Amino acid sequence: MPDGAKNIVVGGSGYILPPLQGSNGRQPFRAFFLGVQCRHHTTASMEPAQFKTAVMNIVNTSRIIVQFMLNQNLQNQAVRSKLRQHGGESDEDMDMEFYQTAGPGALEIMLLMGQVIAVERRFWAQETSTDWWDRIVLQVWDDSQWLQNFRMRKGTFLELCDLLSPALKHQNTRMRAALTVEKRVAIALWKLATPDSYRSVGNQFGVGKFTVGAAVMQVARAITELLLRKVVTLGSVQVIVDGFAAMGFPNCGGAIDGTHIPILAPEHQGTQYINRKGYFSMMLQALVDHKGRFTNINVGWPGRVHDACVFRNTNLFKQLQQGTYFPDQKITVGDVEMPIVILGDPAYPLMPWLMKPYTGSLDRRQELFNYRLSKCRMVVECAFGCLKGCWRSFLTRSDLSQINIPIVIAACCVLHSLCESKGETFMVGWEAEANRLAADYAQPDTRAIRRAHQEALCIR
């Protein structure tokens, strides 16, 4: 008999079972033989009838095991299909997916054979180090290091964690302890702020790459659900109007523009996402105040769609057209009444409530008008520059699905406005790094819209 072999009773008769090695992270087969009755019978000491009975028991048991494994495979396929259809699984979901798809183990097989006492199954996970996060980042780093790596100081970070805690606080499971809210938010911010791979970020924080992907989507969803309507909002209209007036343009309530976010080729209707520069992109259109904070955003339109078309299909356009977005606050310029207006580039239509620059041959007054409008409209271009400079994952093609990309973009708009309101600094060097990464994805030019409302011409 080979070393380590055991004579295991199956259906009342014994046969020699060689030692089996564990695989797929499971414990070795022999580790599960608890309470198994072992007898030192040999085939030479069996009567013919006993030997026949033993063989039949083995055959019947093998048939049961095979059927069990087939049923498990069918169940595993159904579970995997369901998990793939829903993005952004939690840590517990991913653990359960591993648990359910690892296939039948030695314990289940021996239970079927009726030869083992049921014991609690334990989940196996690779040991990882979290010392860098626990002992260095949380305890040693100063505000400049937090700002450099997480795009906000530690105080703002902890305040953000408190706001998101109701949606992100998870319970521990039998399989492992849940990530803290702080670590979950830190993983998401780090991934959004750098073009690093999921594996690289996971190694940095001592977690798996799938946990990084899940953390990004969990935090993004929490931000959009809890903070989007609170942070991306109009606020005090009079403060905004006074801010733009100080910059040179009267009765202005915001500046509007669009930007393209590079993405991978979508599975369906891919040609709709190819913009005028020839790469796949998704549109973000935003209205900002005098300080560059987002007050209204619309994201998700394919890159091929013109800015004016996106704008006409937003609630913002409908509210501006109906005169319900801003209060009815008019001033008189010469002999013309002027409502609160927003500022746009030539890609937008000239409306009584939307001013854009003159084109063609200009006189001095028109040049002065264009100068002041351009000076005030620059705040939206600066806002996009800061957004992409801080959250550099937007500068390379996003590998997220078409459903998840708008959620992450909206979340980063919230983070941008939150950081602006907290006075977070845009550090020297971020813009140069952003320009380098964005070199392959230049913003496409959009054709000018010539249509103009007669009343808008008078106001301009």
C-alpha cells in the first residue's frame, strides 16, 4: 500500500484510496475525512458476494457523484450569467461568485457518499498586505500628499466619506471582513485620478483587481445618488450674476459647452460614437457658474451628435425656453430688455437667453463684445480642463460599459464641484500631465450654427 493511502469504507466495504492533492485553492482531499470509519479489509479476505456488493456500491456512488457535478455545473453557469448582466458587484457578490463557481469539492462528494460528518466550509483567500494604507497613508501623509494622490486634502476626504457612508457601509461576512468606507472611497479616487491599471491599484491597496473595479462603481453610484442633486445645482443666481458682471458681462447666469470623453468601441451602434476626430467618445455637456462649478450636466450622448442637438434635447433647454430656469430678472440695455442669459460658442444657436460671439468681419464694438463674452465663457473650458486634469482616467479610453461610463462621469463632476467649493488647489504640473495624456484625443471642432432669433440679434 502506498504511503498515505487509506482504506475507506464505502457502502460497508473497503477499497484503497490514494492521497489526493488540493487544487483551486481547496484543502487537500484527505483533510475532509472527519469521522470516516476506516477498516483494514483487503479484497483477498472478501467472500465473492461481499466483493460484488462492494463493487456495485462504488459504481452507484460514482453515478451519484457524476450527476451531482453535472447539476452543479448548470447552476454555476446560471449564476455566472446573472452576475455578468449586472455591473459593479459588491465584494460579497464577488466572493459568492467564487464560492459558487469553484465546482464541487471533496466535502460535498463525501457527504453524498454518507461517509463524513458535515463541517463548516471556509473560504480561502490569498493573504495581502494593507500596511501601506493603514500605517503610511492614514497616519503619516500630510495634506500635500493627500492632494497630490487623492485630489483633495484629508479633511475633505473624510467629510466625503461621512456623506457616502449610508450607501457604502457594508457588513462583514463569514468569508472576509468588508472594506471600510474610507478604503473603498480611497481606492475609487486613486483609480479615477490615475491612468493606472486595476491590478496596479489593487496591489497598492492590498486588494484584488476585481475589488478595485467594484469599488469604483460602488463609490460612483453612491455619489450620484446622494450628492448629485445637492452639489450640481444652480445655487444663488444673484451671486452668479454678480460674479459674471465683475468679469465684464451683465446679467449672465452661466457658460455652457461640451467635451468628449474617449471610450472603447461599444458593442452596438459603434459608428454613432465616432466623433469628427475619428475616435470613439461620449459627450459631456455642462453649464458652469463664474467659479467654474458645474450647475447643470448632461452626459451619455454619442460623440457623433452635434453640441446643439444635445442641447436641444435637454431639460435645461426646455426650462430656458419656457423662462423657468432663471428668475424673471431683466435689465435694460439701451432700449432693449435683456433677460438672464447663458454664454456659448458658435456651435450653439443664438437665442434671447443664449449669447454667442459674432463671426465674420467685425467692427470695434463687436470685437469688444466677443472679447468680454470669450473671457467669461472661458470658465467652462477651464472647468473641463480641471475636471480632466484631476481625474485623469478621462484622458484615456475608458474600459467601462456604456451603462457605467455616464455614472462615473457624473460622479467626477460632483467631485470637481465639491473640491472647488472646498477651495482645493489645482496643483502645478497636473495640466502638463493632462495635456500629454490627451494628445491622442484632441477635442473635435464643431460646425457653427447660423440660425438666430431676431430678438436675440437685437439683444446682442
